[in-house]
Amino acid sequence: FQAEDGIRDAQESRGLGIEIAKNVALAGVHSLTIQDPAPVSPVDLGTQFFLEHTDLGKPRAAACAQRLRELNSTVDVKASDEPLDETTIQNYQVVVSTNNCSWSGLLALSELCHGHGVAFIAADLRGLASMVFVDLGDSYTVRDVDGQPPKQCMVACMETEPNGSRITCAADDEPRHPFYTGDVIRFVEVGGMPSLCSPGQEYKIKDDDKNSILIQDVSDQGAHTRGGYMIEVKQPAQLSYRSMAATASDPRLVCTDMGKFSHPGKLHTIFQALYTWQEEHGGALPAAGDTAAVGELVSGLPPECAEIGSKLVPIAIAEISPMASVIGGIVAQEILKVCTGKFTPLDQWLYFDALECLPDSVPEDVHAQGTRYDGMVSIFGRERFDKAFRSLSPFVVGAGALGCEILKNLGMMGVATAQGSMLHVTDMDTIEVSNLNRQFLFRPKDVGAPKSGTAASKAREMNPDLNIKEYTDCMGVASEGSFDKNWWGGIDMVINALDNVEARLYMDQRCLHYSKPLLEEGTRGTQGNVQVVVPFKTESYGSSRDPPEKSFLVCTVKFYPYKIEHTIHWARDNFEGNFSNEPNDVNAVIKDREAFIASLSQIPNKVHVARQLCVNAVGPRNFFECIEWARLKFEQLFCNDIQQLLHAHPPEAITATGAHFWSPPKRCPEPLRFSSEDGGHLDFIVSTANLRAQVYGIEVSTCLLYTSDAADEEDSVDLGGRRIIKKKKKKKEVGGSKK
């Protein structure tokens, strides 16, 4: 993502501000400016995970700027103390204001941004409640309202009706087609109606039922003879936003929990009262345990807000990591929406609270002591904090994107910091380059290291009090010797951060067996889920399974694919066959020739296996023989096999019933003609050659050059007029002599 100018995280870089900055830096915006001249205090260490004890007294923004830069070297991160005014505001595409302490100041900043067409987002935490406000200007265009891939469906037939053309959809095994009245579609590959598929031709759906849709009359564009596809054309949406001052008295509220339907409106009133109090008291909120100040503020609230106010106001001064993590993720998503025009932004106020987490009885030991745990203590009380959090021994399974966030939050909360407690984490994987854009505990220098060990080390840096132990075991039957009954006896709860159903089911069974609470969660793109499992009190993860993955007929995958899933399955089958199964057959012969020959009697395609065995047993002698093999593989897969299929079933073939053979859902293929000018073709050759070279232990060449110039035949392979050769590395000169 690239902001045209940049993003400014204005006012404060405390816990919420740094969460937002961390998320957008990982996403890859063009530039990011943070502003917070306030000195680092001990309480900041409870939420600001990029600060250390050595930073105490330093300006908060300057202290964490370098650590933000380390997240993503492509993002220009700056720490600035430049005030926002009529001139400087135009340098930014989005301004985000957090930890606000003045209602009039917040309104003024909102008006400044609105007047200059700069997107403005305000976000604040008050204990276990939070606020997000979004203003994207008088006119904002959303290019893609839901961010989902365009819907599509096959055309079965077309009929003319008085009101238009009725198109029957071939929805395959789905209960209905994906379109609805008002959707806009285009057509491709419709037989007999080429003008219908012309670029720019779009049609609005006038009516729909379970099996068909109705569009304008298109009978004048020819007679439908075969197949075709309807594809959704995403329509931009035009939105209008008001400034904070204009909407404060008549807010558009987003409800996040239907069980708390009345909370957003009440929280809106309470937050304004808190801002007003801060403005009148030098920016300060009622201190933890200051019952007089709390009583004065609550007494000024409307009667309908008194109940929630009496719970929120006493803890409003607190900022804790879990709340910062939730709201930081939401605000970062709003920023990315502005940068990309994808997904519909919030409209306009969002309030989120977790007041149900408060203790049943009001704690008295909540006074601040100038430590990193003051936020947690002011909400839960010191005694409860020590017993419920510091003494907790959780087990985190997985140290990927979710696992990193969980470890960070647990460490910031003070979990497992008491003597005798321990935070356990396991992950069998090592860090890859592709992990760095979302797993914020890892850096480029960590690539190749175990995830669990690296994540544990970074968590200790964030909170030196943390007791943490890492493992590299894969949770399963094979590891039950290490994780036995005695080990499970020292665990208080399990938090899953896994990426597969099999491991989730196993951990669910273990938690049920040992009566341990389980937090089950997962993400997919911008979507996520959380399930709380308390043994014998709630439904377990395994009690309700996700629908099984759809299986595909072999003939569909091999000859008649019509979905992207079919082509992926086909590619995986080819990969397994060429680079796993066939090499394993060779190794099996080498290991025990007689046993392998005996096993051939159980294989239906034994002749093919034996033939491939002879080919693979010899193997390539050098990398260029791998290239030659890859070129022949291209011809086989994308030309010869397709021509053979079309020989058996020509494009105009008719079935015994008189229907076209290549009718939906079948799609008539076209053979590819290899072109050395096509980058995709060459990429296939080189990638396939590299894979084959790895199988046979031949040095893999990532330095390849495509050229039409003549080259030594021993150092190149001819690919239809172009030659593929290895690049020659320049010799390094040391002290004037060549090495």
C-alpha cells in the first residue's frame, strides 16, 4: 500500500498509538510520521512495547522511531515535533489522533483536516472502553465496498422474455447463483454472441430468482450456442462524512455487539464528559482511587448513563495492552481503507467496551505506584492482578502472526511474572522472509531461526520480568512423551494460534482430557474468529466441525477444470508426482529392489511407474539437462496433452443427446505455443528446472540470463530463438589482485 503523501500518527505514541503505527508500517505505507514529545514514564512500559527502561525520560516518539523503522525498511518513518497547521496538514493523506485530552482541541483538529480534504481518525482508550471516529471528507469514493473477489457464474442458457433476457445459471453444486437484483455483470466466452462479450459492455440485473437472472433484452446480439461466464463488475460507492463538531450531537454510531445495543450512545456521552473534565483539569483524568473526583464526574452525567459511567470513570485513566491491540488493529484497517479505496470505512463513530471483565466487587487497592503495571492494577486491583495475572501459566501453541500478538499482549499485561509461573510457547517452524510482513517480533536477521525461540527472546526484551519457556515440538501423539500428565498439571490454560484443523482438534482433545480452558482463534485475510472453550461448561472446538473441504473428481481436475481450485489441485498433483513420488520410487528401488518390484503388483498403472522409474533413475547430469527436461514438460502439459484431448473431443463435438460436448461446466481448452518472449513461459522453465535440480542434488542456479546472442553450447540451452545461459559472476579484486 502506498499513501500518496503519508500518514501522521499525531499527539501521542503510547500503547494505542504504537499499535497503529506498527500495523501500518508492516502493511507498507509510503511514509509514517509520529509525534509525541512527552517523556517516557514507567507506566508507558505497560503498553508501549517498543520502549525500554533505558528510554525513561526520552521523548516517546524519538525513543521508538528507530524500532519502527526496523519493522519495514521500505517505510519512511519520522519522529516530528512540527505542529499541524494550515500548511503542514497538507503534507499528509491521513491524520490519526490518539490519547486526546481536550474536547475543543480535538474538534479544532477535526475541522482543520476536514477543511483541507485530509482524512481524520481519532481513537482513544479509557480503561475497558474505547472510541474511534472516522472523517474522510465531504466526498469519498470506495472502489471496492467488500474487498471480495468478483462473483461469477456459468451461463447454461438464455431465453427472451417480454421484460428482457432470462439467463439460467449453471451454479454447479451451490444452492443458488451468487448474484442479486441491482448487481452489474459482464460476459465472457459466450458462444454465438461475440458482441455481448465486447470490452466495456455491462448489464444491470433487473430481477433474480434461485436459478436465473433477468437483464435487458440482448436477443439482437445473436443466438446463444454454448456456455460462457457472467462476472460481477464492482461498482464504486460514493460516501459523505461530516466533521466531528457537525456529528457530535447527532452521531452515526456503529454497533459492535447487539447484546449491548444501548452502550454506544451512552459511551458517546460519557467520553465527551471525560474530555471536558480533562480540559478543565489540565488534561488529567480522575486518578485511580480518587473517589471524590469520580463521584463529581459521574454525578454530572445524564441518569441513563450513570450505571455505565460508575463503572467506566474510575478506570478511565488506565490504558492496557489488550484494548490497545484491538483498537489499534481497527484503526490500522481504516487507514489502509483510505490508502487503497478498498472495503467500506466506518460510519462514523465506533465504541467498543469490555466492561464485563470488571471484578464483581470494586477493588480498593488500585492506587498507582509508578510501575509498568499501574494500568492493570487500577482496573483489577493489586491483589487480583497478582493472583489472576502474574501467577498465570498459559501455554501458547504457535508463534506466527497471531502467536506474536498474543505473546506481546501477555507480556505487557504482566502474565507469568510471579515466582513459580511460566509462559510456555511452542512452534516447530523456522522464520521465513514471507513471515516478516505480519509477524512483528521477527526481523530479517532472524530468518532461518526457530520461531518460538526468537519470539520468546523478543517477549523477554519487552518485559524483563516475564518467565517464558520455548519449545520446538509439534503438538501431536509423537510429543505426548514430552508433554505428559505432570507437565499439563503446571498449565493453567491453552491459547491456540494454529493454522490447521488437525492440530486444533488435537489440542481441543488434550484440553478436554486435562480440563484446561482453551482460547481458540484464527484469521483469514481481514476476517478472524475466537472461540472460548471451558471444559464441561461450553461447547468444545471439536463439537462442531467446519464443513469438509470439497473433493474433486479426477477427470474434472485433469481434463475439464472450470474453477481456480481445480487448477490449484492439478498443479499440486503434478508437483507431488514429478518432485516427490517419482524420486521416492527411485530411492525405494535403491533401498530394497525386490520389495519394490513386489509392490508393483498392487499398482494399477505399473507400466507407467516402471517407465518413469527408468527415466528418473538415470537423472540429469547438469543443470542444463534440467532445463531441457523442463522444456519438454512444458510441451507435454500445455500443448501435447491439450491437443490429444481436443483430438478426442473437438471444439464442435456433439454428444449422443445432441448437446455440445463443451457445454457448462466444461470449458474448451486451447493449447499453448511456447514463446521465448513470454515471461510466464520462461518462468515455468526456470522454476521447474530448479526444482528438478534440487531433487538430484545439482547446484540450483538463480542467476540466469535470457539472451538472443550466441553462446557456448556447453553453457546454454536454445529455447526457440533465445538462449538461456548462466550469468558469470564478476571476480572480486582484493588488494589489486583478482581473487
